[in-house]
Amino acid sequence: MIWRNDNFAAAVIGIAFVALWPRLTYLDEVAQDPFLEVPTAASWPYVEAARGEGNAAVASPLYPLFLRGFVAVGLAPRYVQVLLSVASCALLALIGRALWGPGTGLIAALCAALYGPAVYFTGSLLPPVLAVFLVLLLLAALLWADQQSGGKAFLGVGLLLALCLLTAPQVALFAPVVLWWLWIGGKQRACWTCALGTAGAVVLWYFLGIATNAGGSPDLLVRGGEHLPALDMYHARGDSAVLATLLWKWGLAFPFGLVLPLALLGMGFAVATRERGALLVLLFVATGAVGTALYGAHAETRMVLVPVLLLFAVSGVGQLAQLSWAWKGVTVAGLVLIAGLVNASTPAMDRTAQASQHRHLGRAYAELGMTATAIAAYEQALAVGSTDKDVYRALAALYDASGKPERALGISRAFVSHWPADERGQRALGDRYMAMGRSQQARTIYQQLVAGGQESLLGRLGDAQLTSGALDEAIQSYERLLTLRPDSSRVRYQLARAYAASGQVAAAEQAYRQLLDSPVYGVQARLEAAALLRHNGQLATAEPLLSQVLALAPDHREGLLRLGEVLLEQGRPDEALPHWLRLAELEPHNWRIQGHLSRAYSQLGRDAEARDAEARYQREKQRAHLQQRIEVEQKALAEKILGENL
């Protein structure tokens, strides 16, 4: 038979190859997964810590050291995790043989080889695979050392126990239990040796300041479905035939929803027999369950318990078969009841987990520059009922970046409808109204925010009032803001524009002149002040301002144009001509400049040059109009083609 001792090694090797196939196949199936390049929210702290960039404490301080030995963001760590996962199956077979015989060990190892969540975690940069391997290595070492006559072997066991604490702190309660187990077994010397091996690392663990992954609900510990804080494990089934086969929930959450009831049966038999080795692993499950509940009780933290639960499940089924038919019936009925309770709170689709999954996919695709795919992921997050504000904000920003401001506006409006008291969301909505030229709606929003105490938005309110024609209100807003920010050049510039638009020429000129030394607004203030003075017939006052513009920026195109116009209006075409000639060099196809040149040449009596400029004027004007018509027709054709494709 296959579980005979002389065939045991060959059977373990065969199971190792069985374990290799789904794990390698899964990695190949998810080779295009964006999380291979952009780590998930859960794994990002470990990746940062491995790179030496992160400052936050992580729950498993040994795992970043494990990653640091490989390429932290490449595929190498995942392939190493495949090997560790396969090795864990072999260790499970050895532990099972030591406790209940080779048959139990091999069957449990085969179940572990095909355990869907174990396959899933090999493809993630998270500590469960390393934690499972070290815990099983610890249990195997404990069972082996317990058979030795001396206590020296337990020094290594103590070191292994320390590594487990640094990888899976949810099993910390197992450390004192191991020492107690050794003490009551008459191995006081081994107890002290094990404690010595562990003490140094425990102190180190304490001083590292390990942060617990607190949160979640303790009932997740015994829930059949696989729950993760940030992702949806079941979402990966859509990209992997391996997971679609090994991980599902259709009334029964397979596999954990089946494993746990059977494991409870096996633990019941273990309590009845009170065998020393079985007591050890039973204590591991009990203390690990308490620690897991304290650490969030989700699929990642409880994974460290699963291999031992598989052993109990296989052992329980084997011992169930030896009961009388009456007891079998009672036991099976109890198992069905427990399975019903374990799987009762397992929805066909966890909408919260789905929303979180799509949110993180959207972030990953956005970081990879795949804007359209990122938008689709965020839209799916909203479709399954995401209540995450960051999803709305990120989606609106992506629509802005992709040139779809109307879609961004729609997302902002939906955000405000869900969270009407969120001032940041209201401000973003106002900003998008302004960007689309709907200043009246923006004005209403900004007024509400300013009335609520957000005086920093007076500038935005003034802009909306100025754009919508509420000039007196805009002046009041800018003047009020100027008292708060007297050195703000932008506020003074906008106030000057508001004065000019309302016909307050003297106030506008004074405000513009106060900006002449501004490195940001100095040139534009001169241009607008000159335009204001020219409009009011003060050409002589406007001219030096425009000359200053060209002194600051000799090829400023608007400055060249406006100074030439002012000089021509003063009857000085000979002085205006050089400015327009320079502008014609800078903009050879600008037909309006050719018109200015034609008038200047005419006033100077240079008729031939005036006719040439007029001819260029007509030619360039016709060319510009033709180009404009072509662009309009091309845009209409593109919209038509897009509409047909949709």
C-alpha cells in the first residue's frame, strides 16, 4: 500500500509534484496581473520595508527580510514561495505520520497541495506562505526533539519558535504553551533550553514595536468564506482556471467551509485520546485561534492554522469510519449542523470585497498608465456599491485627465449627493463647474462654503462672481480676501480685473500699477492696464506701459501687437511698423498682422508694399478659414465614427 514506510518517501515526492502543478499554473495565469507590478495596499508596506523605504511597522517583520533577499517587486519571491508551499506539504506529511500514521499524513498533504487559498497566497507578496512553512517546521522539530533523550535539540526549537513569532505574531500565545507542554511532560531541562533560544528573539520582537493588524470581526475566524481586508480572493477565479476549480462558494464555501467541521470532529477525538503529540497540535490550534481573532481573523491571518486543521480533518474522518452506525448517524448530523453554521454567513458575492478589489485594481492600472482600464475598474467598484470616497475622487481625476470633463462633473455630483457635508467634495464640484464655464453653479457652491467658514475659498468665489457678471460681489470678495492676504499678487490682479470690468478705471489702474514689480503678474498687469487706458483714450499713458512689456520680454507677441496699434492710433506708423514686422516673423501665417502691415504701409505712402501685404492678408485669411473648416469636418466625422462603434 502507498502509505507503507518503504513507499512513504516516494509518495511525498509525488505529492510535491502534485502541489507544484497548480501553483506554477496559477502564476502563469496571472502573469499579467497589475498587482505583480503595483503591490496591493496590504503588501505595499512589506515591499517598502524590503526596499528600506517604509517607516510604518509591519505585522510580520521577518517577511521583508525574506523579500529583501530576492527582487522585491519581481516574480522571484513568488517562485520561492511556491517552493516553500511545496515543502510545507512534505512537512505536513511528516507531522501526520508522527501523530496518526503515514496514511493520515499523506492524505492531509495531498489536501494541502490542492488547497485553493494556499495556491492564491503563493502569488501574493504577503507572509502566509512563509508563516505556514516555519510553523510546520516548528511543529515537526518539536515532535522530533520530544523523542530525544537530551535537551540540547530544544535550543534550535527555541530559535524556530522565535522565527515563527517574527513571521506570524498571531501564534505568540503558543510560546508559553510550548514551555508548559515540555514542563508537564517531565522535560524541565528542555523547557529551559527552549526558553533560552526564544527569549532573545522575543525581546527583539518587542523592541521592534510590531503593530497588530487589529480590526475585523472575530467570527471571521470560523466563517467558511475567505475574507481579506482589502481584496476579494474569489475575484481571482475569473482569471484562473486553477482557482475556479479549487476555490468556490455555492452554499458551501469550499474548501474551508468543509475543512473546519471535519477538523472540529478530529479535535474532539484528539481530546478524548489525550495523546501527547496530538495535545501539542491541539494547543497550537487553540492558542493560534485566539491570536488570529486578535489580529483581525481573516483569510491571511488564519491561514497559518489551516494545515493543522487539515490533519485533524483527515484524522477525524478516519476515526468516524470506525464508529458504530448509530454513532455515525449522530456525528454526521452534528457535522451537518456545524457546516450549516459555518457557511450560513457566506454570500454568493461579497459586494464590499468586490468594491475593494476593483478599487485597488483601478489604482494599480492608473499607476501603470492604463487610464481606460483604470476607469473601467473604478466604474465597476461603483457598480457594486462602493462607499469609498477615494474611488469617486480618483475616477473624477481620471476623467479629467482623459479629456472627459462632463463625466468628471457627473462623478463629482454623485459624490456630493452621497456626502453632502464633505467640503472637499463640494469644492471639487465647484472647481469642475468653473472648468466647464458654468460659473453660476460654482458661485452658489462657493458661497455656501464661504458662509460655512471656508474663507480660503474667497478667491474661488470671487472668480465665479467675476465670470458670471456679479462684479460688485466679486469686488467685495477680493477686497475681503486682500485683507487676509495683503501680499497676494493673484488676489490683487483679479481685483484689478474686477475694477476694470465694472468701469472703475482709476481703481483698476492703481491696482494694476501695484503689480508692476510682480514677477508673475508684472507683464500681464502692464498689458491690461494699457488696454484699459487705451480704451479710455489715454494713449500717451498706455504707450510707456507697453514699452516696458517689450523691455521685459522683447518678443512678447501681444506686447508687439498692442504697442504697434497704440503708435498707429497716435499717427506714428513709422514707429509702429518695426513691431509688426517682427511679429510677422514670429507668426508668418497670422493674416491679421498682414492687415496691420497693409494699413501702416498705406499711411507711409508705400503703396507697392501695402498691396503685397494686402495680398498676403487675403491669402492667409482664406487659408486659415479653409483649415478651420477642415478641422470642423474632421471632428464631426470622428464623432460620427465613434457613435457608430458605440
